[in-house]
Amino acid sequence: MTFQTIEVEATFAIDGWPNPSALYWAGEALTVVDVGRRWKDEDGIHMLARVQDERVFELHTNGSVWRGRVISEPPHTA
């Protein structure tokens, strides 16, 4: 899946890394419950964020725009 422009609520630490607390995906407000791997490259900051329904998003920001994509869905139980 390609990145989509999204809204993210985040604070920034003194070292410049964002700490997201919520994101808005497809009109739904999702609480971030855990942040995983973070990395920087030439196009900005990337990080993995898990939300309350166990989906994992890759978030990307260049400092002014946030983009996101789902990279992992929780297993479905019968």
C-alpha cells in the first residue's frame, strides 16, 4: 500500500524525534499505543506505530506533512 496524507497528533522530543499519540486514518481517530523502530533518511523521519486495534502503521514526516500506510493487520480470529 502506498502512503496517504494523514493527520497525526505528536509532540517532539528535544532530540527532534516525534512521539505520536494519535492518528486519523480513513476518518477514524486511532490512539497510538506503542512506537517501534524509528529511522531517518533523505526524505524525513519514519517510524512504526501500533494502534489500539493492533494494526501497525509506518508513519513518515518531513517536518510539515505526515503520511502513513498500514503495514500489518492483526490476525483475525474465528
